[in-house]
Amino acid sequence: MALMRRRDGGSWKRWIALLDASDSERERINNENEEQKKNVEKVNNNNNNAITFKNNKIVIKINNNNNTIPIKNKKIVKKIAKKRKQEDPEVDGEAVMPERMREEIEGLMGAGMKPPTWVVNKRITASDVRADLSRLFIPSECEWKLEGLLSAEEMRKARVQGKKNSEEVLVVKMVDGNGGVSDLDFKYWTSLNKYVFTKQWTQFVDKFKVKEGWIVEIWCFRDKHSLLCFGINVHP
């Protein structure tokens, strides 16, 4: 018969034995427990891969097996995202908008409009520049920020999957770092829980010769007609 275990990992048999043990035996067992705690702390402090964060989930590696815990609390996601950015100082902190981009955006917005909202800085991955994929993923930890900027109808359109009707696709205006203006399809892929820019993205990559490892900086704003727009700048 398998031995029952408590939630803290100790067996009932061991717990009863601890009650019946002498003072010296209890001290030995307690010392073993303290040593075990120190070893766990040592692993957590020295092994950066022991606990990671991916797609709004905590991934805990135990004996080379990954165990995932979904995170639904947006405050926790925001806190972990902030912690992750500290690991890559080049993408940490709000970016400075290029002058030509700023001038073009101001012209599109008109007077009295809310200033652009900085969304994220992201390091370009190999898949972001693949011509056959033609898409740019926005980090999933930015979902809470984007959904605070989108209307209910825009979120509905972004989630339309596999529709051929062009009216059902959320098309957004994009201003690049040189002040150029073009259109991008903006979608939410429910399978990955990520917002993504598609279509025309390959043309953007070709125009600026974007490479893996570059930084992409993204802002969100609305033009004078209240249409959803983005500012996207890239640099090495």
C-alpha cells in the first residue's frame, strides 16, 4: 500500500516519528530539513531555467519536465513582464519616438487628440522576419494594455478567424520610423493568446532590411477619424 503524503511532501509516518523522537533526533531531522531548504534556494538562485514565464504561464522545470501554471491575474502578468524586461536592458523602458514618425502622427491625429500610447519594445526573433510567415507577434504580456485601447468592435474583428470577407478583417494604419504610412492587418490568434500584425509585414521587413536581434518599438494612437493606428520603428 502506498504511503500517504501530506501536502508539504512529508509522509505521515515521518511526521509521527518526529513526534516520538528524542530531542537529539528531532534536531537532526530539523537540520536535514533546513539543509534541504538551502539546496532548493540555491537551485532557484543559480538556475535561471528552473522557473520561467511564457505565454502568460509560469513554467516550472522539475527533473527536466515542464509543469505549467496559467496566470489570469493581469497585475501578476504585468509584474512578471516587468521582471522579464530587466533581463534585457535594451528593451526596457519607454522608447523615444523618431522625429519624422512623430510629425506624421501629429498630422494624422489633428488637434486635441490623446497622445500616442507606448505599447512595447521587443527584440525581433527569427520567425518575425521569415517571408513565408509574414507576421509580427506582440508579446502576450501586452494583451491587457492593448485591450484597454481597443473598442469592443475592434476586439471582435481582431478575433475573426479564417474569414474571407475583407470587411471582417481589422485593418490598421501604420506609421514607420521614416514617417511612411501603410496598412497592416491586426489580429488576435486565440490559439496562441497573442495579438499579431499580418499581411504587408514582409514588405516592412524588406523595406527596412530588418534582422533577427533588432529592436521593434510600438506605439498605439487614433487618427482624427478615431481609427486605430500604430507607430512601428525598428533599429539594430
